[in-house]
Amino acid sequence: MISTLSTPINESLISARERRVRFATLLLIIALAISFLASVGIGPMQVSMLDSLSVITAKLGLHESNVSATVDTIVTAIRLPRTLLAILVGAALAVCGAAMQGLFRNPLADPGLVGVTGGASLAAVSMIVLGGTSLTFISEWLGQYSLMVASFLGALLTTSLVARIATTKYGTSVTSMLLAGIAIGIVTGAAVGFLTYLADDSQLRTLTFWAMGSVGGATWQSVLTAGSFIAIPLVLIPLYAKELNALLLGESEARHLGIDVEKVKRRLILLTAIAVGACVSVSGMIGFVGLIVPHLVRLTLGPDHRYLLVLSALLGGLFLLVADIVSRTIIAPAELPIGLITTLIGGPFFIGMVVYRARSNAL
């Protein structure tokens, strides 16, 4: 009797979850489209959603532009690159956060908390401050890609170091991973502070705003350059949904299912380093996106990475885009760094998660 009834019940549960996933996907796409048009229109010179849509569709060759040259220039040269960069960075950070949480089997894992962002930031700051002196040959050799390559290498080094410290023959210790990440974050923060002390006035102004995170300096060149690197992890990380689902059972269980755990770890760490390095190089330090977004999706739709990774990308892009809109409007005409917005939201959220987990374990 039980076996006869279990199949229809399981099928009904699966179909109900799939309906919720489809609804959530559609809702996020609609919200992202509305926020996209709103972001393109918001600024010192307001542009209506219809005019924004007209400029975009005209650029796609669907019709002739019917807006003024001034509006066309503002939307095309300033607003569109900024909007697209916010979506790309938000999506990348959220997907990387979801991947790391699955890899370490802990919802508190985040590129910022495990030292990845700190390593990328230290390398980027070193290039900004020392690029004209000690690292001149590197900056001249790499040209416009110097900041991005430096950020990638810094992220890769710290991620590999944290993974090596936290991993033993018995598996990965989440406690060791978080402690190592915090320690590396403190060390890289101190090093960034020292380099900031050495910076001249021009470099200091750049570092101050960059350290708090911003997409205000977005150009088509930065969008295309960073986007070409970010696109790789965004496409490849969701392909590891099956492996991440297996890792939720534990590393030994995943090995019994035929998963090459170490290979999966190396590849996901590499993809995370690429994405975080590219994000940090163009937007500075933006924290907590990779922590908040995957957790919200997981609470709503469950831990299945087939849905979690894709929906995290959509919600991450939406979250950072809305945060950017708030940063532009909350103290207009001045602009608040976007990293402050995400930190003000993410800090209390993280504390709440820690308290909830502590109480849950105590029960």
C-alpha cells in the first residue's frame, strides 16, 4: 500500500516544486526587465521607460530612433553599461556564493567570508598603487587587462590556500575553512591598508571609492572585458549542479556515486576565482551578495542546484541592480557606494543566520 501511494505523492511534490520554480523564474525575469528599464532612466536627467525602451530597441535595429540625440547618448554611453555591469557582477557573485556553499556544504560560505574577495582586492590594490613603480613592467605588458589578471591571480591564490588549509584526508572542515578565510581577510585587509597609506592623492581617491564598491565607472570596454571573463563561470558552474547535489550528502558519499570530488573542487575554485577576480577589478569590493542571494533562493525553493544556481544568477543580478538604483537616488545628487548598501543589508542578515543556526543546533 505504501509503495503504491509513494509514487503519485512524490510526483505531485516534484510537479508542485517545478511549478514554483517556473513561477519564480518568470517573476524574476519580469522584475529584472522592469528594474533594467528603471535603471536606464534614473539619473540627473530622467529618462522615461518608453524612451529607454525606444533607444534599446533602436540599437537592436528594430526601428529608427525617435528620441533626442542627448537622450540617446546618455542612455547608450552611460546608463546601459552601468546597468549591464551591475547585472553581470550581481549574477556572478551570487552564482559563486551558491557554488561555494554547495562545495563546502555550509550556507555561511561566501567569496568574501572565505578570503577570495580579500585576495582579489589586495592584488588589485597592489596594481593600482604599484603599477607605476614596482609593477610597471607587468602593467605595461598586460595593458588594460592588468587589473583583471591581478585580481584573478589574487583570488585564485587565496581560494586555493583556504581550500588546502581546510581540507584533510577526512574531508573539508567547514570550521577551518571559515577561520582560515577570516584570517586571510584580516591579513589582506591590513596589507590593503598599508598600500593605501603609500598611495598618492590621485590613487587614494580611486582606492577610497573602489574599496566601497561601485559600478559608476562602467564603460562598454569594461563591460565587454569583464563580461567575457564572467560569462565563463556563469555558463560552466551550473553544469556542475549534479556534482554539487551529490556533495550535499558528504564527500565520501559523493565518491561512492562516482564523483571525482577533488577535480570538482579544483574546477569550481578556478571558476570562482575567475568570476570574483573579474568582478573586483571593475566594481571593487561588493560584499554579501554571494551570501544573501543563494540563501534566499534555498529557503524558498530548496537546495537542488539545478534550480538554485540559475535562480541565484537572476536574483543576484536583480539584487545588485536595485542596490545600484538605491545608491544613486537615496542621497541624490550625490551617490552612495553600492558596497555600503549591500553591507548594510548583508551584515544584519549574516548575524541573523548565525543566531538561527546556533539556536537550531542547540535544540
